[in-house]
Amino acid sequence: MADFVFTPLQNPAPQNPADNDIMREILRQLVKGRS
């Protein structure tokens, strides 16, 4: 799971900005659910 979460963040220039927004939302939900 960690690989799936962190690997996209290593990409400095996402091809689709919307994908980056989706990833940030996923990360936000994961952090919210963990705390």
C-alpha cells in the first residue's frame, strides 16, 4: 500500500494535474482515517 501511495509523489511533473489533485485527496482521506 505504501508503494502505491508514495510512488506517484516522486513524479515532479504529473502528466495530468487532475491526477495529482486526486492523489492529494486520497492521501488526505488516508491521513484522516489513520488519525
